[in-house]
Amino acid sequence: MMSCPCDCVGGDTGLPGRKHLKDVKYMFGIVGVPIIEIAIAAQVAGIKYVGMRNEQAACYAASAVGYLTGRPAVCLVVSGPGLTNALSGMANSNMNCWPLIVLGGSCDTNQETMGAFQEFPQVETCRLYSKLSVRPSRLENIPSVIEKAVRTSMYGRPGACYIDIPGDFVNKMTARSAVSFAECCLPRPISLADSAEIQKAIAELKSAQNPLIIVGKGAAFSRAESSVRRLVDECGLPFLPTPMGKGVVPDNHPFCVAAARSSALQNADVILLLGARLNWILHFGLPPRFQPDVKIIQVDICAEELGNNVKPVASLLGDVNAVTQQLLERVRKLSWKYPANTDWWDSLKKKISANEKNSKKLASGESVPMNYYTVFRYVKEALPNDCIIVSEGANTMDIGRTVLQNLHPRHRLDAGTFGTMGVGLGFAIAAAMVVKDEAPGKRVVCVEGDSAFGFSGMEVETICRYNLPIVIIVVNNNGIYNGFDEDSWAKMMQAGDPASVAPPVSLKPNARYEQVMTAFGGKGYFVNTPEELQKALNSSFSDKNAPSLINVMIDPQSDRKEQEFPWLTRSNL
Ligand code: ADP
């Protein structure tokens, strides 16, 4: 094994010591030939290793640590299929702009091109899924390649980096003096926007009739919560968080117009976009969801992002937190504040109160089977204010986002930019590992559609093995989008082979997902009524440590309230 010549922890572990991996605290993976020694060496070097059940979930978990902490975690995988299983996690991380390191074992160098065990063009494959995909040319270069990967994953627009480790490098010996060690990289540099663009931006905001701030997950990543909060407060501006921008400014802030989302987007004339892309989540910034002549003030760390889909009136290239402080300084200098008694505020407030009334009506239903809104009303009442909410599924995620509040930044993880289903359990495991270290006692709540839960349900074993403080709530409608009750299902089964007659959206009615949790020693609840749901929630949250799963049966045909625009509105391109 390679030894570290400096005094850092790690010693004779085969990995560079902790000093060189200072930015890495967690590793998720599945061990096997040829990387098992790397996992052991990582633990010796002080990195926490979490053994998962599928590389895809392991990679989702590692990527979520990157978002939550700002530092990359490692996903460690075996060669060939191990690596290809992790590709979804790499793609998801890269699409979300989250730092991540994937370490993949690969075949011995002297067997390459010979049809070696699990041989695969891994470096070439990972290029499409990452910012950097490399194999150290020599054992002695591993520390400097790792330093470059950690640095690249965090600097500029964050993303995924892949390092290929041939099997024969793992146990090879070399002289300390031959190793080229690299000090850990400096923290990510913070860049400021051009001051002329700052002046332009504030001039546009000042002349706006209907201004709006959109807070994206780039603001959450840059830890801009206190500067954005001050900007909102001091300027008196309405703001709208994107799904993962929720909590940067608390959802219950009086200037939050999330309950009038469509109306705010459609009628705003000047929008300050803080770390969010004008992609499908924001309907490309185009009609019919936006004014055709909407003025965008765009703040982003990535120069190439500026001007995507809509040409901005001011391009603020820089770190959201730093740029927001620049904007604040300018606003203070001009002593400007958007008035509270405008038609814009009136119309937004009217819309908010009408929408809230509508949702309350839907949530007041007590009939069995329950609808989504009733379920989320009880979940909302039971959730600790500071819990991290992980959510995925179609209606489960969309409705849950509107009902469940985030009062803290980086406390919501969901299907994200890539719209990935199956991320939930990996994300929840990552969040639980981080809170165990950084905020003990905090809970992680994973609100899953039944279809979404199925993608990585076996990670419940991982959750129980590490006794993670996670409550999983499966909102079960027996299908993808919609399902069928037991009677309709039985009738369908009489009509022929299920593969020929069962609608592709259907899943087995009344599946007992809670038994996956009890199988591994956690607590499971099967819930049909509002009373049973309340009891299960109380019992899950009162037991501080035990993982639990609440399987909530809802009406298989339950749907969203009528939408003015469907979520995936076609743009007028
Ligand atoms: P959302 O999903 O909330 O709409 P996106 O993922 O689409 O957000 O956009 C996030 C944007 O934030 C990306 O364009 C990314 O380049 C940018 N970003 C990431 N980190 C920072 C930062 N520290 N400062 C400024 N922009 C950032």
C-alpha cells in the first residue's frame, strides 16, 4: 500500500491522509473487487463510510451531502456495472450543480483491452456525466488528481467529478519520495459582480411596477440566507422560492408569494433571479407563464448561464451571497424601498388568500380513503419545524411542496432539475448522516409516492443498519400518477394476463410497504383513516431515534386541485 509521507492522518492506508481529503467527510458505496481496501482505508483516514444496497442510491446520497454541506462526498463503486449503476447519481448531481466525487475501481492496467473482469470504458463514459473524468497516470499522481477533482467539484459551477482507480493501483507499493502530494485546495473563491451591472439592476428594480425576486437553489448552495432575507425585508419585495430555494427565506415570511405562484410569474415586469435557471422549472422565462417583455436581472456563478432563454437587462456574474450584499449596499445608498400599498401587492394578496381558501377546503375533507390534501394537513401539523424534508413522486411531491413549509435553508431535497424519481431514500440517508454530526436530534422526513419509494426501497435496510433518524411517509395511491382499488384490480385480473390488461400506471393495490421497515427492525404503520394517520405520526416523531415508515392509503383516483397551467407548460418557442 501507498504511504503518506506527511504527518497527516491516514498513514499507511493506501489513501492520502485526512489533510489531503480535508473537504471530504463521507463516503457512500458498495464494496467489492477491486475497491474494498479503499473503503477500509477511508475509515482509517477518518472518513465515515456508509455501505448502501445499490450504487445509484449511494451516488444520490453522496451528491446530497455536497448540496447540504458545500463539500463533496465520495461515491465508491466497483468497476463496470457498479460504475454504470452510479451514472444516474452522477448525472443528477451534475444537472443540479452539486459537488460530488465518484471513485470507481477498474480493471488492472495490464489486462486492459483483454476482456478483463467488468472491463468498461469508464473514463470516457463518465465524461458526459461530469465536469472532470480522469484516471491517474501513475500511482504517485493519485493525491494531486484527488486534489484537482475535489477543487473542480466545488469551484465555479459545482458538479460531479470522476476518478478511475485501476485495481492494480490499490495494493501497489511505491516509495514515499516518489509521490507527488498536493495540499488540500483553498475554499471556493467568491466572485463579485461588475458594479456598473449592480447599478443597472437596482435602477431596473426601482422603475418596476410589479417586481419579483425568485430565490433558487443556487442561493441555498451559496448560503445566501441572511443577505437574501435582508434584501427582501429592506426592499419590501415579494419573493418566490423555487422548489429547493424554499427556506432560504422562510416560507411563512409575509412577503412570500408562493401561494400565488402562477400569478406572480405571469404578471411580474422585473424579476431578480437569484441562483435559478430559466429552465423547465421556471417555464423557460417565456410566455404564457411570463410577460413577453419581462426584464430579468440574472445572478449566477456561471457566465454561460447568463442569457439562457431570455436576454437579461443586467447580468450579475458572481456568487449569489456576495452579489446580494452588493445589491443591498446600493439599495441602502439610495434609501430605496418598494412601497407596500401598490396594486401589485393588492393583487398578489388577493390571489394568495383565494388559493389558500381553496386548499383549506380540500384539506378539510375527512372521508376515507383520504385525499392528498387531507394527508398533508396532518403531516404538516406533526412535522417538527426544523426537520429536513425529502420528497419525491408526482402529485405527492407537487402537492407536498405547496403544503409543507420550509423555515430553514437547505432543508428540502427533491427530484430537482433532472426530475429524478428514486432519489428519496439516498437523499434521506445523506441528510440523516449530516444532521447526526451537525445538528443531533433533528429529524429527516421522507415523503414518498408509492412508485418513487419502489426505486430504492431496499435502502430501508441501510437506514435500519445505521439507525438513522428518518421517518418515511409513503403516500400510497396504488400507482404511478393514479392507481386502482382492490375490486377494480381483481376485475381486471379476470380479464386476462396482467401484462396485457393492467394499465401501465398501476401498482399492486394495498401494498404493505411498512413491512419493509418492520423486516429490518424499524417501526411500520399501515394507515387508512385520519385518526390512524395522526397516531402513527405522533408515535413516529415521539420516538427520537427509531426509523419508521408510515404507509398511508389514499384514494387511488385522488388528484391535484385544478391548475391554471399544468406544471410542464409548453412554452411558445
Ligand atoms: P432551481 O432548481 O432552484 O431553479 P437551478 O439548479 O436551476 O435552481 O439553478 C441554480 C443556479 O445557481 C445554477 O445556474 C448555478 O450555476 C447557480 N449557482 C450555484 N452556486 C452558485 C453560487 N454560489 N452563486 C451563484 N450562483 C450559483
